[in-house]
Amino acid sequence: MNWSVRPEPFATPEATRLRRAYYAEVAGRYWHRPATEAEIDAGLADDPPDGLVPPAGEFVVGRYGGEAAACGGVRLLAGRTGLPTAELTRVYVVPAARGTGGGGALLAALEAAARRLGARRIVLDTRLDLVEARGLYGKHGYGEIPAYGEPGPYSEIWYGKRLPD
């Protein structure tokens, strides 16, 4: 089976299903218990697209064997000095599809989108307990960087990468 990753509106049924799964997993790990449907609903209500549409960003869905199994977004960071910078957000691969190359395919599509948006550097923040994500970023050339945003309970470690021209 192969992966295909394409832009998709943030609120399609498949994108929403993937964002719900993402939120359930990261919230459940944070709370050390499964997130309830009400908690997932509340989390998604506070999860607007935040510029994940052109010309400031893009949201993508990855399909494995035709089934929606991954998602992620990229958005330009305004007011930055230095290289034009984009931020990765909501990067997720369903557990059953991990280890099949979906994370790499997702990152390649998001990095290409960032370059099309004019970014020359890409950054992200994550949590220390999200070890699969941290491993994915390291495997694909992301290195630890100083904090670029407000530290908080969901932002414990920051990564960055220079995008090729």
C-alpha cells in the first residue's frame, strides 16, 4: 500500500475524524486517562484553523491504501525576524498506520507546502511524552531549538529545520 498526502479543508468529515483522534490521544496521554467525548468536543471547539488555509497556511490529509490515516498543518509565523518561518501543527498518524512511512510522507508534504508559502525555516513545539513524534522529527532532520513561543503545559520542547531552496 502507498501513502498519498493532499491538501484538504480543515473541517471535512475525514479531517475532523483525524483531528478528533489526535486530540483524544494527546489529551489522554496528558491526563493519563482516556479523554471523554465531551472533552474532545470542547478541545476541538477551541481548535480553530488558525491560518491553516492559503495564503498563510495549509492543512493536509494523508491516505494509506485510500483510507484517511494522517493529518497535519503548516502556517506562516507573522512578525518573525530572520528567515521566513512556518510552524507545523496537529501532525498525527493513526496508531495502526505508524511505521508505514506515513509520518515521513506527511512531513514531506507539509515542508513542500511551507516552501510554497515562502518559508525557508520550519519549527514546531511538542511535549516530552510524545516520543513517537519526537522520534519522527529527529529522523527527518529536525533539531532542538530554543523556545520560540510561550512555554506551557503543551509546549515542552521545540524543534526546527532549515528548508532547502
